[in-house]
Amino acid sequence: MEAEPPLYPMAGAAGPQGDEDRLGVPEGPEAPLDELVGAYPNYNEEEEERRYYRRKRLGVLKNVLAASAGGMLTYGVYLGLLQMQLILHYDETYREVKYGNMGLPDIDSKMLMGINVTPIAALLYTPVLIRFFGTKWMMFLAVGIYALFVSTNYWERYYTLVPSAVALGMAIVPLWASMGNYITRMAQKYHEYSHYKEQDGQGLKQRPPRGSHAPYLLVFQAIFYSFFHLSFACAQLPMIYFLNHYLYDLNHTLYNVQSCGTNSHGILSGFNKTVLRTLPRSGNLIVVESVLMAVAFLAMLLVLGLCGAAYRPTEEIDLRSVGWGNIFQLPFKHVRDYRLRHLVPFFIYSGFEVLFACTGIALGYGVCSVGLERLAHLLVAYSLGASAASLLGLLGLWLPRPVPLVAGAGVHLLLTFVLFFWAPVPRVLQHSWILYVAAALWGVGSALNKTGLSTLLGILYEDKERQDFIFTIYHWWQAVAIFTVYLGSSLHMKAKLAVLLVTLVAAAVSYLRMEQKLRRGVAPRQPRIPRPQHKVRGYRYLEEDNSDESDAEDEHGDGAEEEAPPAGPRPGPEPAGLGRRPCPYEQAQGGDGPEEQ
């Protein structure tokens, strides 16, 4: 009986027709390599490329959502813990029973001073830190410092609270600058992955036209700030589910309060020194702080595990190779740009308005009239209004660029006028709905302000070697404004509203003047970014693939100066002793360099 042939032919074996198959191609050892290891017969290169870039775009969306959720959880934990801590430490009975003569009010004042004063020096070190660690790792380090601040509240002493508050103050501006830089880079990468087919004749990717990433930047900034403004609502969860059960009602806490709103002076003058009916157990406080610590740790894991790198490794090397002295100086040199000078009033107002929402509206108008137990609900109304209105920034896809930013300024201008003439009566709840509406509308203006400013900076300064400097300047001015509000916390409410009103009008006028200059074509004066100086041995840098070349260098030629050529031509191999020392590998081979081979 004749044996059946195998179902699948074996590699290297002759077929039934000898060494050649039906098509005349030899099999076995003489078969061509392409026939043995060739491409899959049904391989579609175009389809695989489309799937690859779709995965890249999904990865960018994952990065944006992870960074947004990490920022929301970080600030939710920080604000919630700080709010609960200040309320507990304000109560006279709580201080005397738990801490005796430790001087807790003095510790709290020094802690707040550390948080508000330290960012003043952030302009000196923020770009250096971002370039040294990288954008993603700077975000992770800053979130870790926020988690460190949460952990020190397990043991509330001078030597734990004050140093952690100073460290947190140092991390505020780097965190926000790296966040703004990260979201802008994600928009640019998403545009790159969406238009991967735009190539020139040589197959090299063309530089995208200026402003082409603006639609994606609008969407990503709207997503980021809709998440971030939810942090004010998340911060109220410890108060709603824990601390409100221990608070006195408004008839006790507001017994000596005589004036509120525009007639008030300082922060809650006449407020009762005791606000707790019963003191919370230490075990319950430890449980709440442990939950907050777990959420802070989750935010660290989100940034570490789900946020991808903002730059490719070669780009990171380029950004650092311009020289640390130049990195230190460039934030100051960017002030020459008239666009930044015109936006500085808006930067300052952005810091004023967010702190006025937490202290002026929430405390001077809200707690002063309807009691401390409704503070959480007022801030939740502000948070939800701001989070929902962040999506209104998407109107910039269809409307002219100044509309969202000017609309937010208009909402705040109208509310400031109303608040200037309104003095709610203490211990009267009939007007509480007006407070919730005012808080929500202020959140709408805040969302349009924050989303509009960050998007505008990302559009005006799309060169990747400038973004960390620009966002550092923006958030440094915000920190200066917050420090100014901290110093002027004892002023009359009318004075605070007047300062707010003057700053807002000046910011809107200055911004519109900047837009007018841009329409006239006035060229901004930007500082020169030096070319990367690569001194890392063994790193092969392709000059034609310069990943740090700016648009100004490529188009106008006003970028970095070319390196000076050598004094004379040196044909032939260069001896190691004249040009460079041999590397350890060359020394081990016993020669002066690879040219001897």
C-alpha cells in the first residue's frame, strides 16, 4: 500500500516534482530567502499603518485623561485636607484639648506663609527642574510632594507641617507649568498622528503649519479643566460626610456677626471661636486622613503608570543641551515679547479670581450669612458650574479666538458690580439661592478664563523649546497674585472688589490691544534659543533630523547661530590626542581611535 503524502510540505524536503514546484521556484536548501521568510501574503501595509496611528492617538487620549484625573485627585485631596485642617485648628476647644500650649495658630500661619510665599522664587528654578527631570517626571515629583504634605498630617507638629508646606509651595508652579506643557504637547502629538500621511516627495514629514494643532488643543484643555474644577467638589467630601456632623448651626457660629458681603471687613470678623459641638475622635481623623492619603497615592500611580512621555528621548536631550545658564535666563528674556507683556494683567487676575471664589464669595458672602455648615454646598456649586462651563471653551472651534476669554471677563465684571452693592443679612436663609447662583456663575467665568488663557498660550507659543518657559511665567504671575491676596486678606470687602474690578478691566483692555497688534502684523521679539550642544560620548546625532529646530530657525533664519567652523580644514583621520581623548573602549584596544582599524 502506497504511503500518503504529508498534509503540509516540510521545509527543505523535495516535493513530488523534485527540487522545483509548479511555478518553477526551487524548494529545499536552494529556495530563495524571500520565499522562506517573506511577508505575510495578505499583509496590507496601508491598513497596518492606519491601525498603528490609531493606537498612537488612543494613547494620547489616555495620557490626557490620566493627567487630568491625576490633577483632579491631587488638588481635591490637598484642598479637602487643608480646609478640614484649618476648620479644626480654628476651634478653640479643639486646640486646647488636643494640643495644649503648642501654639497651633502660629503653626498654621507659618504653614500658610510657606504655601503662599515660597512660589515667589519659582521663576528661578522651575524651567531648570522641568528640563532636568523631564515634563512627565516633574509632574510625578510634584504630585509626590503633595502626597508628602498629606502624610505629615498624621503627626501635626511644627517640624512636620511647616517644612512640608514649604516643599509644597516650591512644587506648585512646577506642577502647573509641567501640566500646561504636557497638555499642549499632547495636542501637537495628536495632530501629528492624525495627519501622518502629509509627506513630501522624499518621504520626510513636513513641519505642520502654525496653529494647526489649535482645535485639538482646545478640546484637550477643555477636558483637563473640566476634570480639574471637579477637584473643588471632591474636596468637600470629607466635610460633607465627616466634619459637618460635628459643627454648630449658624445661630451659634454667627451670633456676633454684624455685617456681611460688601460691608464686611477682613475674613469673618465676629465669627465664634468655637465651631465644634463635639470633638471628633482621633481614630476617625486617622481613617479620614488615610483615605485622603490613599487617593493621593492613586494620583501618583496615575501619573506614573498611565501618562506617557511628553517628548521623545532625542528631544529631551535637545531641550537640555541648550545650556543650563540659558535655561535659567530664558524666562526673563521672554518678557521682551509684547504678547506676554499684554497678557500679564490677565495672569494676575487669574490668580485673584480663583482665590476670591474661595475666600470672598464662599466666606465673606456665604459662610458669613448662611453658616459654616453650607460652605461645602457653595463650593460644590462653584465646582460644578466651572466644570460644566469648561466645555464652553469648545465654542472657540467656531467663534473668533477672543470671544471665550472676553465672555468670561464679562461674566465676572457683571458679578463684581452686583457683589459691590450687595450685603446679605446674617442668619437669614431666604437669599441662599442667590449665593448658589453667584457661585455657579463665578465658576463659569473662572472656567472660561483658565481654559482661554492656557489655550491661547499653547497657540501663540507652539515651539516646543519655549513652552515650559511660557507656562512658568503664566503660573508664576498667578502665584504672585495669590500671595498679594494673602497679604491683603484683612482689607475691607469694597477694597478687594475694587482691586478685582480694576485688574479685570485692565486685563481685558490689554488683551484686546494685543489681538489688535497681531492683526496688524506686528512681529514679536522673541529671545534666541541656542542650538543643542551635544557632548554626550557615543550619542549619534543626525543633523538633518534636528528634533529641536524651531519654526523661527527653519522659516525665518532668526534662530540660533551656526557653530563656528574650525580654523582650518583637517583632511584625513583626526588623531585622538589633538581632537579628543580616546574613550575607554579604544584605550582597551590599545589604539587612539576607530580610525586606526
